[in-house]
Amino acid sequence: MLGHHYTRTFLETAVASMNAGCNLELSYGLRNNVFMHIPQALAMGNITLQMLRDRVRPLFYTRMRLGEFDPPAMNPYSALDLSTVQSPEHRNLSLEAAVKSFVLLKNVGGTLPLRAGDLPGKRLAVVGPFADNPRVLFGDYAPVPEPRYIYTPRRGLETLPANVSFAAGCQEPQCQQYSQAEVAAVAGAADVVVVCLGTGIDVETEAKDRRDLSLPGHQLELLQDAVQ
């Protein structure tokens, strides 16, 4: 109704949503939400009582499975805290998921993977706005773990037996203020350069789309300076 103008009123929207199979409204925070008009739609015959029951049943079935109607002592979820959520087993599983989700587009000369046995005495530079900024590493709606569990690329690479140097070049993904000299100095003295670029929720998120897929601000310039 408000964005696509498929309907004209909240009542019309409630009926269309119910007919389409929608059974839960994520409201705009208004007191007069769309699904508050369901009783009116029912009274007018726009929807049937059976349809209403069919829509409501899975909602309460899910709530029952989650234990919302049980005493707290009987609900296994109520005992879960960060010690469980961020247990070593779960963190290891997260690491495994991250490793298995990497997409390698090109590997000229077999540069990757970096092998610890080849790194002693080597100079490794990690550069870019995503190299050591924990805040920009999480996507929209992502839970943020405790800081001690957050490994930025710089922090992770510093666990390798190499001489690691760092230069952000620009502090935020927008990369409006860029220090070319900082990046060139660090990258120019390194045997291996890891460049960490991207967008993050500062640049794109829900209701914040982009016109193109180009790297924001001076990030492309940063990449070019790092690989010269």
C-alpha cells in the first residue's frame, strides 16, 4: 500500500495479505496496523473464519514448539546464555562455515593458500578499511559477538609467523579521506599484500540500495596503489 501502491487501504491490504498466505505482520510501529483490520474483513465476508484459523494455526504451533507456553523451567532455550552460544564448539563450527563459504575467483601462480612454513622472515602487509575495523565486518541484522571473539584480517594474519604491517588507508568503507602515502609505504615494503575492501552496512543495507557495484570512494585507487 505505502511502497508499491498495490492496495489503497489497510483493510484492502489485510485481505490481500491473508489471501496470499501471509500470517504475520512486521508492523511499522503504528497503533493502527494492517492486521488490526482482520476482524473487520471477517465481518464483511472478505475472508472466512476457516482461512483465519488456517493462518493462525502455524503461528501458535511454532510458539508451542519454542516453549513459549511452558513454565520457564521447562523451556530448554531459557537456559542458553553466551557461554553456550559462543562455546568453543560453536565457534569452531562458525570457523568451518566461514572457510567453506569462501569464493576464490582467481589464483594466478598458486599464490594461495598462504602456508605458515613459507612465511618465516617474510614481510606481510594487510591494508584497507576492512583490515582492522571490527565494526564494519558484520552484515545487516547480524549478531555481534563479544570483542574477544572477533578476528579482523589483521588480527588473524598476525598469528602467522611473519612480519605483519598494517595501513588502513581510509578508516571507513565510504573511503572519502584516503592516505595514498600510508598504503604505498606499507605495501611497497612487503613480500605479500592482503587488501581488504568492501561495502558494509555503512554503504548498503536494508532500504539503502546502490546504483552500481563499484567500490566506494577511493577504494579502487587504494587497491591500485597496493598492487603496483
